[in-house]
Amino acid sequence: QSVLTQPPSASGTPGQRVTIYCSGSSSNIGSNTVNWYQQFSGTAPKLLIYRNNQRPSGVPDRFSGSKSGTSASLAISGLQSEDEAVYYCASWDDSVIAVAFGGGTKLTVL
Amino acid sequence: ELQLVESGGGLVQPGYSLRLSCAASGFTFSNYWMHWVRQAPGKGLVWVSRINEDGTGTTYADSVKDRFTISRDNAKNTLYLQMDSLRAEDTAVYFCTRGYTSSASCFDPWGQGTLVTVSS
């Protein structure tokens, strides 16, 4: 059972906009920044969004992040087949004194 | 080029020990927090441990506390994870990653991972 809650799956068609949500609590998302990772099958995760809504260089602006209260979201616009991956949210948790990851959301492009 | 390369994984019996290494290059290793994150087969990411820049501060997930020890050698640009009293549930790919920005859960880059299998 992950401290941060994500839907196990999401899907969309090419060109569509998809949003993945990450729900937490006051001890994690509510008081710390959220980061998002993209992981393709059999490879290491890659930083996708940091500090709630910042994109590292090289990440397309189709990817955007936001945070409100104890929840965060990752939006992908202009969905492409190469966006098929598992997406994880992460935040520091002040109560367990550890990094919390969401369980991951597998995105399928139909 | 930023690079992290893990090594030391393998098959080990329950109760035994293993030490993982992570060789860093392309950045000033001694300036960054470093972390270990693991992923059991077919499962999600789980944070394991972190160490501060000079090695004087460490934090562990409850699941590995008192069994695992994180350390670093800044002269060798290498991060370590000593894993003792291994259990079947420690079976996972272990990733080494660098702390990025002041956010405690921000990691970039990641190594390719090394597989640890705990089985008799």
C-alpha cells in the first residue's frame, strides 16, 4: 500500500489530453514538493517534472504538472504513442521521514 | 555526461549479505545527496535510503533500517549499500540516483540498476 495514491491505469488516443492524479496527505504533498517520473518497460526511471511544475531540459512542454493542497497532477497533451509508460509521483513525507512514491500509473495510448 | 553505474547484484541466500556499489561520473559527486531506490519484479518504486554530501547524515526506510547501511567514498566517486540479513522481500532491482535540487524526492539521473535476488 503506497503512501501516495495513483490510479493503476490511464489511457487515451493520440492527440488527446490525459491527466494522472496523485493523492496524498498533509505530511507529504500538503507540505512538500511533488516530482514525477516516467519509466519505460525494462529501463530506469527518468525525471519528468520537478518541484510540482518544472520541466527538466529536454522534456517536451506537452508534459505539465500542478499541485493543489494534498493532491498533484500530471497532464500530457497531444498524446503520442511513445508516451506509453508508467508514471510515478513522489514526495517527501514528514511523518515517516522518508520519500514516498505513488504506486504508479500505466498509461496506454489506444 | 552524467553517469551512474551500479554493480554488485546477484543471487544470495536468505540471511546472507551483499554490497552494492554505484560509480558516479560527469559531476562533482561530493556536492550531492545520493539515494538508493528499489523496484521488486513487476512492482513500483520504493525509496530505500539516502546519504548527505559528506556522508555524515543518513536516512533509511523502515523496511531496511538496522539491516542496510548506506555509505560513500567521495575520493572514489562511489556510493555503497551494504545489505545484511537479506530477506526474500528484498528481491528487487536496486537503482542508484542523485538528489537533484533542494526537493528531497527529486532524483536525476538514475543508474541502470542492479538485480538482487534473495532465494535459497
